[in-house]
Amino acid sequence: MVSHQIRHVATHLLTPLLMCLGMGLAYLGAFHQPEPNHLAVAVVGDAPQVKVLAQSMKDRAGDALDVVTLPSRDDAIARLRDRDLAGAFVPDAQHPEVLVAKAGSDTTAMAVEAVFGQVAGTQGVPVTTTDITTHSSGDPTGQGIFFLLVALSIGSYGSVAAIGAAGAGLSIWIRAAFGLVTSLLVSLIGLALAGPVFHVVDHDLGAIWAMSWLYSAGVLAIGIGLHTFLKRWTTLVMMVLFVMLNFTSSGGVYTPALQNDFFGALHGFWNGAGFVEGARSLLYFDGVGMSGRVWSLFVWLAAGAVLVIAAGAAEKRQAVAGGTAETKAETTAGDAGEAAEEEMEETVGV
């Protein structure tokens, strides 16, 4: 009896240990050594020495920098507003200037300042940094949107465990309805905190709310659909999808220009990146590139809908195979207790 309980505890400890391993691999893999990786920068001017400077920077940096030349400061600002550049350098014998867009990523702007600070340092003159974006009053670093993503994600995937455990006896369609309502509540909580409470978002509140609901609904739909097939392993899989791979690839801490290619590739289509970059585009860059990010959120929601439909079909087949409700009621107390314990473990795993 004791040996059975020991094996039982050891088996249930597998989930938190895998969470520990996964979080360590994801976060350390994504954040432990940020360095430029095809960081797009420009040198402003059309003089021969400008082209020489740009070429010398390319030669020294290799794949770390993608350096171009632009004819004027206005062209550089336009490219920054279009989010095609991370920064630009305007050479001047007395007052060199670095142009950045900190609202797009504060850490990327710091990397740009470091790169061109070295260039200006060889000239022996101080460099001026100009931020072309204007932050909201409650978000001086531009990272508040990422922390809103964290809140939305935890509220969403945590609710999957609650709906799965408490609603195990309900049909998939009722659980999906709970998920839709829950995603609405999560989005409203996020909007209240990001808007009037902390002033991270100071305009376009309606659009940010809609994106929040779309993001949360996608996470909940995927989780509710997966729960039918994965049961108590759903929480672990949700953490992989919406924490380990999601936060690390969202661009909230480091953009792909400061990460390895794996997380940079995820940034192109993962839903967390869709929310963060879509919100940034709306709030700080006049909506440039926003539509593609919003469409990615719709794709994730559609994937969740497909999973819910598949779960409904699977549960219908299981109900037919299991016989009548009276037959199901004869399930042994041991089996019922084990199922309840698995659901409880899932809730604790949040």
C-alpha cells in the first residue's frame, strides 16, 4: 500500500517537474544572452564617407546588423514609423544623433544606442538620442502591453483548468459557452487595469479591448478543446503553448532582433506576438502592420473552434460507446475518485 502511494505521488510530481524544465529551457533559451541578430539600422547621408561607414559596420558585425544608407533624416524617421528599422544614425562632426522608436521596444532601442554610441565614440563627440514615438503616461518603457498580455494569458489558461474540473459533467458546447463568457470577463478586467487604473492604454480603448477578447477567446477555445483529449495534462500543454513559447516570442521583453532564430520565427505567427505587436502598432505607429497581427489572432481562434468541434465529436462517440446514463452511473467509486483527483491536480497546476 505504501509503495503504491509513493509511486502515485512520484507520478503526480512529473507535471511540476516538467513545468520547471520547460520554463527553464524557454526563458533561459530566449532571454539569457540577448545580442543583435539582423538588427536593422541605417546611416543617414549620401556622402562617400557615409557609405564607407555603413559598409565597415556591415563587415565588422556580420549577421548581427543589417545596415542600409538613407538620403535624409526624414527618410529615416519614415522607415522607423513603418517599423522597418530599429534605429538610425545621423552623422555630424559636432552633434551626431541616434534615432530610435522606444515604443516599439525599449531594449531594442538600447541596443541601437549601444551600436551607434561606439561609432560616435571613435569621433570623440557626444551623441544625442531622439525617440520619435510618444509613450502613454503610464507606460514610459513601452512594455506595459506585454504585462497586459501576461494578465490576459494567466486569466485565460487558468480558467481552462477551472472549466475542465468543475464542468466535467457538462456538454462541450456549454463549456465552450462558459469559455466565451469568461474570455469577455478576462478582456474587461485587462482593459480596466490597462486603461483607467494604470493608464498603459490612453486611447483606442475599444480596439484594445476587442483584441484582448479575441486573444483570450482563442486561448480558452484551444484549452477547452484540448481538455477532452489530454485531461490532466492540459495545464502542462497550455503552459507550453501560452507561457513558455508565448511570452518568450511575443517581443515584449526582447524583439527577434535580439533573439535567436527559433524564437524569432515564432514571433511571426504566435498569438502573443500578434497581440503585443498589433497593440503597439495601433497605439504608437498609426496602425502600421496591425491588420496582419489581428488576422493571426483570428487564425488562433479558428484553431480553437476546430478543436472544440473535434472534442464534441469525440465526446459523442464516447457517450455512445459508454452506453446509457444508468450504465455510466455504475462506474466504480475508485475510478470516479481518480478522475476527480486528476481534475484537482490540473487546477492546482495553474
